[in-house]
Amino acid sequence: MTDVGIQCGVPRIDPTENETRLVSLIATFLHVHPFGASIDYICSYLNKIDSTVNTRDVESLMHRFNSIFKEVSTGIGATLEKKWIYVGFNS
């Protein structure tokens, strides 16, 4: 017997059709940017496809799907840079 909200040890997330579309587009974009991309760069790409997309919602979505996307920081101080990478193929 399994918990209603968990299947195979993975928390269940029920994305909307629009969220599924955005996750697919972001994953495709980051797949061709293996060293990561900033949230602004990702949103710039998405805005060419859907002008209603905003940075806050995209970043929130990527945090929700942390088994697919990971935020990494590089540098220190004034050179600190945050990027998102695709980790969907990692085990």
C-alpha cells in the first residue's frame, strides 16, 4: 500500500497543461545550454513564445520541479552568478 500523495517514493505533482508546456520548453532550452542559464535568459527565450510569462512564476515553477532543474551559484561577492541547469538525466 502506498501513500496517496507519493508513488515510488516520489512526491506527486499535478501540473497544469500550461506548467507542463513551460517545463518542457525550459528543459529543452537548458538541454542545449549544459553550463546553465540565468533566469533572465530563460525568460527572454520563453517571452518569444509566450509574452504572458513572468520571471517570478517561471522561477517558482523551476523550484517546484527540483528533480528536473537545479539552481547553482558560481563566483563570490560582486561576481556571484546564479544559473539554472537541467538535471533531469541525473540519477
